[in-house]
Amino acid sequence: MTACINNAVFTDCRLYLHMITSWYTPRPGERTFLIIDSAKPEPVITTPFGTPSAEYQVGAMTMLVYPYDIAQKIAP
């Protein structure tokens, strides 16, 4: 994902470089995760996803686990 402005709101959007469109197809009933690399300067907006059900830290990487498919909240 990449940060962008969608409908005048700063949000997360699909990253079109090396992307498979099916990654962003919402799948009801599926749990998903988001990996954030804090060593990268680009911001990641996690607010629209709510509170993760679990969080794991490995070095500069953070894995946020959500109890639903976050694809439904990622702007095209």
C-alpha cells in the first residue's frame, strides 16, 4: 500500500507497482494482516483499520493482525 489522498481524505491506497489485483478483492470472513516497515520513510495510515487483534514486532517490521479482511477499507 501507499499513502494517498482519496476523496479529500489522506488514506491508504493500492500500490500499483508489482501488484496482483486479487490481493485487494475483499473476502468476507477472512482475517488479514498488515506489515509495516518502520525503516521506510513513507507513512502508513492504520486508523481506518481499527484496533488490531494482535501485533508482532520483528526488528523494524511490525505485523498487525485484523479479525476481518482489511481490503474492504483500502482505496482503489
